[in-house]
Amino acid sequence: MNDRTPEERQPVLFVLPDREPSEEVAAARAWLEALPNADVRAVPLAELSGEFLGYGTTVWFHWTEPPVLPHTARLALDAHVRAGGGLLATLAAATLPVQLGWEKVAPDEMTDAVWNAEPDDELALSFSAVPFIRGFQSFRGHPLFAGLGSGVYTWAPQEGKRHIRYAYTGDVWPRKGRVVAVQRAYISVNPERRLAWEYAVGDGWAVCIGAYVYFSASDRRYALHLDRLLRNAFRRIAPNGHRVREMGGAWQASAVGVERDERVPLPPGLAVDAEVVSDLADDLRLEGEATDAAYTLAGTRALLVGRERGGHEEIWFHPVRAVSRWGLSAGAWERLEDVERGNHRNNVVATHYCLTPGYIERRLDVDGRTVLERTTVALDEPGVLVELRPEVEAADPVRLDWVMECDLRLMWPYPASATGRLAYSKKGGGLGLRGEAGEWLGVQVDPAPRLITVENLSDDEHSRVRIHAELELWGPVRILLVGAHREAVPPGAVDLRGWAERRSAERRRQRDHVFVLDSDEPELVEALEWAKWRLSTYRVHVPDLGTSLVAGYGRSGAGEFGDGRPGYAWYFGRDACWTALSSLAVGQTGAAREVLEFLGRHQDITGKILHECTTSGVVHYDAADSSPLYLLLAARYLEGTGDTETLQREWPRILACYEYCLSTDNDGDGLVENTNVGHGWVEFGRLGGHHVSLYLAGLWVAALAELEVAARTLGQLDFADEFAYRAAAARSSLELSFYDPLEARYADGRRADGSLDMAETVLTAVPLALGAVRPERCASWLDRVASEDFTSPWGVRLVPRSDPEYEPDGYHAGTVWPLYTGWVSLAEFRAGRTDSARGHWESALRLYRAHTLGAWPEVLHGDEARSIGVTPDQAWSTAAALFPLLELGRGSRNRTVPS
């Protein structure tokens, strides 16, 4: 329990109600007595006195009704904790600190009822397999969740079961206690329901957990997580010899506003040679008349999103939004009072737009004069530089008003209020801004403008500031933005020349040393070079989390589930694995290794691989396909790199994931399942909710087959034999249970009752592309997917137009995903259908000019060649343009497109 040896057993006093304990209390006692290192005594409350409370003893109250402490018990408990003892109070016992005099304010929510679906489940209801789950979320980490990420699910509610919850809600907070966890429900966080709090009392410690600690729950899928949470709680309160405890984050009552504070650091000044980063000379260049299309620029620490005509919209220094609005206006300077009233115009638009890897140039018409706006994002730092200069210098300057709004908003699912109050300092052209969550933003304008103002735009929900400057453009004016992660020291200098040199070196490496396409079609060569560049920009590093590939970039949307979500700019398991396969194909092996390491480092204690991990550190595991995809990536990584050292180091995590996958085969057919595990490819709609999908089964067969090769390479011969046996069994089971000889094709999925869903979908491409099914049994599907019913000039639809439920704008009901097109092309190359494969590949490649220049969109309309997805710049869409390289000339540096 406390990592002690058997000789160092931890004494735990379990306090019983004076009457017959409930089923829940009895279940908790049984769990405690089964712990190997716990020396358990159970004592009725009426008998509790100081004689039971020697040094080193931990006291646990796990009650379904609030305890009423006798005077002697109250005195004994208070003295025990003050002397260095520990108290754990769970469920209704979370009210104990008030009785003990440590707390003035009692929890205001005291629920003992039958559970029914709550408003927090509204999001879950939109998915096929409704995941009603409950748990806890810390504020960016706490020792209570060691080994559990920053939060954990502990309960899968069952309709009609008893539900006990004690919490602080709304404006009610404990006056003395630190709130260490609030409610998690599916993929949302509810800070309005505070479920765990703690106290330092004298030399001792007390932890209260008011809900979701149910040892008698009928659904035990989170039993292991509950076990770890309680063990962590005992560690937290155990006597520690007066050593300082790691505090961890705490949730705070919402505080909003902006104040001046000269203690906030200012940013470094700009070097004289700053303009070197504005050199747009490069081997790749896309330009033309500016449109309303989106653009993105990204480095490992920074993201810029905007539109060609309108300009910059949002800047993120992961995991916070540094800029929520950016505006330029022309003409005579407006009165300051107009700016303060929010009447500031944004009337400067671009006439011409140019993109090269890492740089954007826009030509702005400012009252008849042309201003060049050049922007770059640092490759590996939280930094952005914008340069504005007149194209032609004149006797009079170009005058511009510049406005930037900032809220330092932490990425979802944290609320906007998590920033707390904002503090700033300013001097000359420099301004520093810091939020209570710790992140810092520095803004440096050079030359310093005549006027910089800071305005408080905060509302009741969150803090926000507007920065306004009046710019005189006699020559170049540069605006530098730099950031610092919480607890990091803001930079003392910025090496802008280094920004340019590192970017140029990365581009040269991609162009000259990792992969070259030999083709007589310049557009294909250019498309693949843009894909290589884009692929490298999805690498994101966040201190304390690590480095991996994110899923895609876009602007945050409106509404509760849109704000704080810049496209899909956070870590996904399935997205990263599919994208990393293309990283391997073009020689970006370091990115593939980072994905493998990141997913292993953040795997669940069951061995399951994450579905999503936000850059703010909130992880959940509701996908079934991430785990076999991780195994497949591990095998492919070894095959593509020969890096046995990394695979040996990651092998225990790989085996843990493998064992988890085996545990999901509850019907014993050798195939991993979706039921009670998570969605596969389709998350909702009529194609979701399968017991086992063909897509998932194909991933599992392929992963096992390729793991056998990896295990033999590593000398793990026993595992290699086991993988070979299970791969053969899974392949046989897939053929027997998914192939319909009357239809002469594979089913899309198998339901829990054993019946088949024979919907025609593009997803057959995945097991075919991975060699998990028999190609001759896919002949009719290959004919169909090449027809106009499935294939449009801009890609392949999920389902054919002839499907009665086809919806051209339905996310999982008829849209075209570049990813699907890449899958199909790869499958066709593997099946020897080269002409069709090439046609599909080219339709995916040519998208790099069709929407966002130099990028591939997430989703396209099924009947019209227009983007309708969340992200204009999607990682696996870019990867899909490279998928055929997984089959063509595997292992070769120079590859020729087949004629």
C-alpha cells in the first residue's frame, strides 16, 4: 500500500458504524483487508479512543451516512492527526472536518439516491455506445492521481443503483481545505462539483473524497483504478517523518480581472538582425490572390491560425491560448475612448498571399499604400514574429492601429476561468502578461510605438485583456511574441537568427536526405514535398507531458465544446499511430519514435492506450483501436529503423498493451472487442456500436502478425511463437465470422447477437491494406470502391451514394475523408490494381492546393468539392497522401510512381 516491505506493514484503523454496516461499507472493509501490506483493525465508532491511534496509524471512515462523532472520539481523532497521523474520509464521511473543527463550511450537496442520467451525460448521449462514467479531475496534476495521469474514472453508473455524493457546488467552497479534484463525466470536466479536498492539520494530513468510491458497484471495469486511487490516498496521508509533501495543483474559486504588477517579467528586446527571419526564399512556394481560406503555421511549441484576407486570428503557446484576437485598422488614428468601447475597426485586408515552409507573407492595402506583413513561428520555442513594413518608403509613415486580445486560456477541458486573474507590466515597447495558472506571455514591439494601452475586457466568466498600439511604419516594425510554461523562467534573449537557421536546416534535411520521389510530374513532386513539410509540423512538445504528433490545426470554435479547442491540436492515439506510419515512410523516424514513447508513457494502468490527451494534460481512454494500432506501430518502427534499443526499452509497455487487448476478448473468439472497450473507427451513428468491427479485427490480426517478426528480431522467441499462434487464430476467426459467401464480401461489423452488419463501407480498405484479409475475397469490394458510387474526383466516400442512408455532409454517413482515399489507394496497390490506386493517390495528393494552401483538410462534402470539417489542416489527411509509400518500394529511399 505504501511500497513497504512485508516487515513494514501499514497500520490502518477502519472505523465501523455502530449499527450493521451497509453493503458498501462491508465491501470497502473486504478490499482493505485484502491489501498485502495493510495491518487492519476494524473498530466501531463507539469504541474509538486514543488507545487505538498510535503513531503511524491511518484512520479510514468509509460511511454511507454522515458520522456523528462522540466527544471522546472527536478529541482522539483531532489529537491523532495533529501529532502526525492520517485521516481518510470517503463518501458521507467527507463531512468529518466540520465536526473536528478544521472546517467552517460543510458540503452543500448531500445526495443519497438512485442514479439516473444527469445533464453531465448529454455529450455521451451523442455517441453510439453511451459511456456513462464518473471520476475525478485534478488541476494539472496532484499526488492523489500518481500513476493515473491528472485524473481518473472510478465508476460506471448503473441505472437504479444507489448513488452517494457529497460535494461543494456553485459558490460554496471549503474555507480551509484545498480542493484537489472536481468531477469528470466522459470527456468533460465539471468544476462546479468539487469532490475531493485535503487538510494539513498540525503534523498530519487528511483527505476527503465525497463520491464515486464505490466498492460494491456492479460494474467493476474501473476496480483497478479505484484501487490505485485509494492506495494513493493512503500514501498521501501516511506519516512522513515531517518531510515536506508534494502539494500538487488545487482548484480555486473563480477570480477574474486585470491588474498592473511591475513584478511581471518583461520580454527581451529584439536584435538588430531580426529581419533575417523574414526571408521568404525557399524551394517551396505557394502564392496568389488572397482568399478567405484558412492558414496555419506551427512549431513544436507554437501555433498560429488565420485567414488569407483577414489575417491572424489565434495564437497558441501550448497548452495556452496566447492570442484570441488580432486586428489591424487603417486611416486616421481613432480616439482612445472609441477603442476602449470596443469600436476598433479591423479593416485591413490582404490582396496577395504567399506561403513557404514556416513563413507567411501578405500584401496589405492600407489607404492606397502597400504594406508587407511577414510572419514566422519558431520551430522549437513558444515564439511568433510578425513584421510590418511599407513596400516603398515615403516621406510620410504608414499609420496602423494594432489590437491584440489575450486571455491565456488553458486548453480544454479546463474552463476559461482556470486562467484566474491576469497581471501585466509594461515599459517602452515591451509588455509582460501572466495568469494565476502560471503561464507568461511577452510582447515586444520594435521600434516602440508612440502609445500602448492595456484594457480590461474581463467578464463574469474569465479574464481577458486588450492591447492596443498606434504604429508608425517608416520602415519595418516588428512584433515579437514569446511565452513561458508555468514555473519556467521567461527567456532573457531570443535568437531570431537561430529560428531561421534551424528551420532552413530542417527543410534541407527533408528535401535532400530522407526521401526523394522520382517522377516526371512536377505537381506530384511538389505535393509530396509539402506533405513531408506538413507532416513535420504536427510534432508538439509540452513540458511535463512530452512530445508526440497532434491531430490537426484550426481555430477554436464557439460554444462550450468549441472554445479552447484549436482544431484538433492535441494528442490522439489512433491519429498519431496512422500519421506516424507515414512519418516512417518518409524517414521522419524520430517523430515515430516519439509517438511510440509518448503513448507508452501515458498508457492506462490496465495497459490500454489513450484516445485523447489534451496539451493541458487531461487523458481519457475511450477508443478500442488505439491499442492494436500502437502494437502495429511498434512492430513497423522496428522494421523500418532497426532500432532494437528503443523496442527493448518499450517492450514492457508493449506487453502490457498486448495483455490488455487479450483481456477484451470476452467471447473467446480470438478477436479484440468494442463492447465496453470503446469505439473503433466510427464513434457514432448507424455504423457505430458493433461488438467487433472489421476495422478493429483487421488491426488486431495485422498487429499480431507483425509483432511476431518484431519479437524474433528482439530474441523474444517465446512471445514470437505466441504471437504467431494468436495471429493465425485471429485470422481464422475473422474469416469465419465476417466473410459472407452469399454476398461475396466482408461484413462491416458483427453485433453482440452474432448477426452481421453488411453495410458497404470504405473501411474494408484497412484490413486489406494491412494484409489481414484475403485479397481474392475483396474483388467485388475493389470493383465497387473504384466506381463513381464510392469515388468522387476529390476522394472516396465512407459509404456509396446508393446507400439509402447516405448523407453527403454526414460525418460518418457519406463524407469524403482524404484518409479514406489514402487507405483505398494503399489497399489497391497491395491488391495489384495499380491504375485505380494511382488515380486515388493523385486525387489525395492534389488537395494540397484545393483548400488551405499547402495543407490537407479533415473532411470534404460527399457531393461537392468543399471542406466541411473542423480542421483545415489535418495530420492524417496529410499522412494519407503518403500512404502508398508504405507499399511502394518499401525500404527504398528513391521511389518511382508506377505508370
